Amino acid sequence: MLYNFELENTSDLISGLATKLKQRRLERGLSRSALTQMSGVPEPTIAKFEQKHKISLESFVAILISLGYTDEIKSLMQEPIYTTMRELDIINKNKQRKRGRNVIKNK
């Protein structure tokens, strides 16, 4: 199976994650029931995610942890993403901020 890494919308991204989760489960020879025992996530929740791509973040993370993806979860959003020096300057200026602003500035 080939993956499309240029997913542009939320629905496509979640669908891709559901497909990958099912593939990882099957590669390990796990039934949904076995994954339920490992993760504590109910079997119908796993089935719903694999088929309809709906799951809570808490359940998704529990499944990932049970499959050994703890380090990958922790590495998400570790570093800021920027595409211009201006964005980097703004990020560096705001590193210690505790609250956001209600202003959205165009690039």
C-alpha cells in the first residue's frame, strides 16, 4: 500500500491514521479484542475508528501507547514550525508567553 503524504484536510489525515492503525494491528497479528485488552479501549471504539474514522484523542493515544508509540507521541509538536524568518522571529519573541492574543496577523 502506498501512502499519500500530502494530505490537506482533517478528514483525509484522520482516515490515513485509521488505516495505519489497522495495518499496525494486523501486522502484529492482533484482533480488535486483543488490542482492547492491551489498551483498555473498548472493541466497538476500535472498530468505529477503523471503519468510520471517529475516536476520542484519549482513546487514540491509549491505543498508540499500547502499540509502543509513546516516543512518537511525545515527539509531536516538540519544535515550532516556521516557513519564514519573520515567523521564526515571532516564535522566539513569544517563547515565554502564558496567554495568546485575539489577533490573527497575515503573513
